[in-house]
Amino acid sequence: MGNLLGCVKVDQSTVAIKERFGKFNEVLEPGCHCMPWFLGSQVAGHLTLRLQQLDVRCETKTKDNVFVNVVASVQYRALAGNASDAFYKLSNTRSQIQAYVFDVIRASVPKLILDDVFEQKNEIARAVEEELEKAMSAYGYEIVQTLIVDIEPDEHVKRAMNEINAAARMRLAANEKAEAEKIIQIKRAEGEAEAKYLSGLGIARQRQAIVDGLRDSVLGFSDNVPGNFSKGCSGHGAYHTVL
């Protein structure tokens, strides 16, 4: 019935391109529209305004001659105000975006060594987004966001990087272990030295106590002996005789 009456329904987040006698006439917004086909009006096609995503895998080479696969994720959508440009100017939007992504990545990554590619992936994504925005705006498309979601070096390079990383970690662990053993030995030596010092201090105090006891004993004995013992003590012979 809708076809007989010339009615066309346009879904939400979609626009329809209306032509009259094969020439662009207007953009139809979501809703129901009268389409007088007997006057040469027809719908040439529909264009979605939803956000779309395209993942592009690009193989390239770094400055230090390492082959990598860079995966870029591009989010884009057609602009309702430029729907006619988006519909008529490009026959394959996804292929066009992919070509621009290839061009920018293969111009940017070969200037960087592999480590810098990982560190500067945000700058690469920004360069891709700026180039796409300049190019695709002329075709009625908006580039919402571009992300570098993955960087995959060649399998042999990846294995070598893992081995280097593992060796570095083992070296660090060995250094830490040696440092710990060194600290243990130093503490043990300090403990032994402290023990010997305390032992020597104890022996010295013991000997001092013996000497003090002998002196007190001699003094006590001299006080209890009558006569000229004090005089004799001034001479070595008398002192030895008493002893």
C-alpha cells in the first residue's frame, strides 16, 4: 500500500537520498515521507549516521629494520548535513579510509626505532587522525577517534625481546641475591666481632676483678700482721717473705 501511495519510511539514525529523474533532490530525515514516483521521484539509497569502526592492519618496517604489524582502529560516521557528499562522492568508504591509514603509518613508523614505536603510538594515532580528518571531511565524513590498538613485531624479534627481558630480570635477581648474601655476611661478621669484643671485655673485667681481689687480700693481710711489716713492705725482700 505504501508503494502504491508513494510513501517511504526512513529508520532512526538513517537518512535516505531522494532523486528526481535520476538527479539528487533532497535528503530525507527519519520518518515517513511521500514519494510521488509518477513524478519521477525515487529513493537512490540509504545512509547510516551511526558510529562505525574500521580496524586496519598495516605491515611496515621500523628505522632499525624490524618488520611490524600495526593495527589502527578508526571510528567514523557520516555527517547528516553532508549526507549527499557521503553518498555520492565515495563508492567505498572503508577502502578509502584504509588507504589513508596505510599512507600515514608507512610514512611515520620507518622514522622510528622499534622501542620508540611503542612509546610514541599515541603520536602515530594522532597523525593518522589528523590526515583522515582533512581528507574525509571533504567527503562528508567525520573521524571521531583513531587508536593504535596493537603493535606486533616479527615473531623472531618478539622472541629475542622476551629473551633479552628475561636475561635482564635474571641479572637483576642475581645482583639482588648477591647483595642480600653480602649483607648477611657483613651482619654475621659484625655479630662475631661484637661477640669477641664482649668476650674480651668480660675476660678483662674478670682479670681486673682477680687483681682487685688480690690487692684487697694483701692490704687486709698487712693490716692484720703486727710489727714492722709496713717497713718491710718498702723493701722487696720483706714483701716477698710475707708473700
